[in-house]
Amino acid sequence: MKKYDLAIGLYLLMAIIFLIIPINSTILDFMLALNVSIAMVILFNALFSKEVLNMSTFPTILLFTTVFRIALNVSSTRLILLNGEPGEVVETFGQFVGGGDPIIGIIVFIILLLVQFMVINKGSERVAEVTARFTLDAMPGKQMAIDADLNTGSITDAQARERRAKIQEESSFFGSMDGATKYVKGDAIVGLIITVVNFAGGLVMGMTRQGLPAVEAFDKYTVLTIGDGLVSQIPSLMISLATGILVTKVSKEADIGDLLVKQLFSIPKVLYMVGGSLIFLGVVTPLPALVFSTYGVILIITGRVISDRIEISNIEDQVAQEESAGDEIRRPENVTSLLQVDPIELEFGYGIIPLADVNQGGDLLDRVVMIRRQIALEMGCVVPTIRLRDNIQLNPNQYLIKIKGIQVSEGEILFDHYMAMNPGYVEEEITGIPTFEPSFHLPAIWITESQRERAESLGYTVVDPPSIIATHLTEIIRGHIHELLTRQDVQNLINNIQESNATLINELVPKLLSVGEVQKVLQNLLKEGISIRDLITIFETLADYAPTTRDSDVLTEYARQSLKRAISNKYFPQHETTSVVTLDPKIEQEIMSSVKQTEQGAYLALDPEKTQGIIHSVEEELQKLENLGKNPIVITSPIVRMYFKKLTQDYFKDLIVISYNEIDSNVELQSVGMVTV
């Protein structure tokens, strides 16, 4: 048996023995002193414990101490009634507290009993009841919060089990405290009954058995009754106070002493006001001037000291922050952050800052968010975060667009003007500052706010500065979206569809193709403006043809053919004949005969003169389409398409090259020319 178990067993055994076997006054003195000591230990443990579960055995402690205290009450009552000698502790309490006057002792004892019974016990009982109810009601929500944290990976299984156990312990503790407070209440009632019995029984025993006069018997047994009541009620009062402290404890991170001092004496102006009020009361009113003025001065001095400490603390915090910032700058590894390159940057002069400042009514940030959303819907991939920053080295109205840290385009706007563009059918000109629209380099005019309504009535397309920047940025992103698609982005796209298409992904990646090879195919599609939103169709096609070839260019062609409905819908309007240019079969044959295969892929080794002839012919045929106001589209055979595109992409940026296998069957085409040499 452990020594602690033995001590607890002896403690309870003594309580039972005291209820049955009479003990002498000396032993009773020791037991009463032990009772007071245990009550003090319990009180100060409750006061300084940082959370209630540090005293999780408190309901059991209440039961044990209540039984022990009642046993001592019975023993002292037995001695009072037997011979009127319950020991020095009882007599001393009765004489000292009452000051030798039984009437005063009775009044003090009654007040003490009322305070315990009506204030502390009743309040603790109510708080324990409400806390138990709230704790039990909050359990499902706390359990759900733990499950949510576990599902998101914020906590581990072990931490989840620990939190659940703690919640269970809290509910059990407050539920037990709700019942255990009844022990304290019952103890006070029993103490009152025992006191009445001691007083009445003592008078009877003193006058009948000991032959004492009535007055002498009253004085003697009043003192003994008060002493016995106090020596039991004072420990009971301390334990009641400990109960109240525990059930009203809120903070779980600090003991109550720290909290009380910080919350009561942390605001200097409060201490100034209270100190000034006390001095005023001491000087103006008949109240003791020395007492009130002394306290007032002490509070004012205390407030000044706290104010100085707060100022010193603020200075120390500021210095610490500056030192921390300096250390952060001086850290060697901090240089690595300078090596990172933002995928997309929009730099602008100080004159454009109001467009990006929400406080000044600017909505450029909102437009950037919409750009990312628009590109995601159109192209099927996530645009990286667009970094906006001002640059004082630029002209006030100038802005730059950078891709991976390199400038790819620029523009200039007039902040308080609008850009008016003639769509081609407006005959009446409007005065303004000539310029060019930055996205498509179309001629335009800067007009003022007062000219806007008239320009719109004439048929001009009028655009505000934020829209100009947003449109320009959108077109730049569209043109470079293939460069921004990283392997991690591809992996994220794969993860998004893996849950609903696990079989497809498990077959394709990494068994047939690596993430990098899938990335090249998707980049090829994006480079020619083909949306990759239909990833399932693309991946199904790659899974079909990857066993026969791993050439990313060839796989791209197969993917394009599987997306022919989307391609046709983008370039060929329904119920309308589309004008196109075709490729001479002889040219196709020459191109195919010039293809060289290597381990790194295929490339075109065409004669330079022949290449120039083809480029010149393409230029002439595209001029016909331009004169008709049509898109520059060239139709080729499937096997030639990718090589012809590579041949012409450096000369004709906007040229659309489509193979016959990428055209839906219901599309109507009209050839207006043929590329030949």
C-alpha cells in the first residue's frame, strides 16, 4: 500500500472513530489544529491553481473534510456536555473572539454563520450549478471543433485524444462540483444545529449535573459553544471560500493574484482619479483627513509609478522591435528572399496610386481579383498572385507589366481622363489627346470627363483608366500563361480531379507520363490559346496515346483533336461560313520531308529560301483575310499542323493554325486562298 493511500485511509478512519469513541481534550486540540491547517492548504491551493482541473479531486476533498469536521464537532460536543472541558483550542476561540463578553461572542458568531450560509455558500452553489449546465451544453460544440481540427491536420490524433479527455474531465468536475456544494451548505446547517444543541444541552448539564448557578452556567457554556462553533466554522468558511474561488475561476493561463493586480492596478488614470477623490473627501468633509489623504497620496504615487513602468515597457518594446528588425535584416539567410522572383508584377508611378488605393476609391485590386477569376474560367488554370507595387522611378502616369521579373509591356494613362476609341463607323471626330490603346495598339484619344457623354453618343468606345490597365494586364497574362504554369500547378490540377477520377490518374501519372511531361502538353495547349479546363478529356487522351509515344508535341496534337468541339466553338461561329486559308499539299510534303527526328524531339530543317517563300505566301494570303475582316486562320493536315505552326510562329504572332481533325463536322468553311510557292 502506498503511503499516501495509508494517510487518506487513516484520515477517514479517525473521522469514523471520533464519531463512536470519546477522545480526550488534548487529542481534540491536535485534531482541531489539523483541521484548520488542512482548510488553509485547500484555500491557498484553490487560490493559486492556474486552472480548475489542477484541483480535479476537490469534490472528494469536500466530502472528506466535511465528514472529518462533523466528527470533530461530535467529539467536542461530547466533551462539552460530559464535563465542560473540550480543550484549550475551543475555550481560547470562545474567549478571544468574544472579548470575554458572551453577548458579543454570540453576535460575532451569528454574523460569521450568516456570511458563510447566505453569501459564500449560496453564491458558490448557484455558480457551480450554472457552470455545470453551460459546460455540459458546450460539450458537443467542443467535440466538433476537435474533430474539425483533426480533419484539417491542425492537431494530431494524440492531441485530439488529450483534448477530448480534458473536456470529459471538465464536464465531470463541474457536474461533481454542482453536487459537492451541497456538502458545504449542509455542513453550515449542521454546524448551526450543533451550536444550538451545545448551548441548550450545556445549560441543562451545567445546572443539573454540575450544580452551577444559571448565570455561571450561561457564561461558561456560551463561551464553550461559541468556541466550538468558531473552531469548526472557520475551517468550513475557508473551504467554502475555496469552493467559490474554484467555480468562479476564468483564466487558465495565470493565477488569480497576477490577474487581480494587473486588472485592478494597471490603468494610471484610474488610480489618479481615486486618489484625488480620497484627498478631496479627507479635506472637504469631516472624514479623517489623515487617513483619507494618506490613501489618496499612496494611490497617486502608485499610479505615477505604474505610468513610468508602462512608458519604460513601451520604449523597451519599441527598441526590441527595432533590434529584431535589424537582426532580421542582418540574418545571412534573409538574402535568399531577395532571390525570389514574382511571377507577375504590375509596377506603376505615383500618379496611378489612387487607382490601387481602396481608401481613395480605387478598385484596381478588385479588378486584379476578377482577372484571375476570368482567366481561370477561360483557360482552366490558376493565375499566380499578381504583385502590385509603386515605383517612384517611373513617370507618374506610367506602368510596367513584368513576367518573372522581366518587363514584357508598358503603358501610360492620364488619371483624370478617359480613352475614346473609334470602332470604325464613327464619322464625326472629337477633340482630345491622340494616343494608342496599349493592349492592341489601336489609335485612340484621351478625353475629359465633360466630353465622355458626347463621345458615347457619337458611338465611340469610352474606357476609364482602371479598365485600360486591367484589359492590358489580362491580355499579357493570356499571352504568357503557358510560361506561368509550373509543375506544382500541374500537380495541384491533378490533385483536384484525383478524388473523382482516381483510376485515370493512377494509370497516367506517374506510370505513363511524369508531371513534367504532362506540364509540357498543357503548356503547348495554353500557348496557342486552347483552354485546359476539360482536364479529364485531355488526360484520357494522354492515357490512350502515351503507351505508343512520349513526344509532348505529338501528344499535344492528339489532345487538340480530342478537344475539337471546343476549338471549333472558339474559332468557327455556328450557322456562319468562316473564311480560311489552306496549305498547298506540295508545301505539306516538303515540310514533312524536312522533319528530322532526334532524342530530344523533332525539328524542321527546311531550306531558308523555301522558308522565306512560304512566309511570303502566308503574308499575302493573310492580307486577304484581313481585308475581309476575318481572323487569320490556316487549315492544314493533322501531321503537318505543329511543324507549320513552329515555322510561322516567329513571323505571325496571332496566326491560328488548325488541322482538319480539329474541326467539328458541322462547321462550314470557305477557302479564300492557298499558301503555295
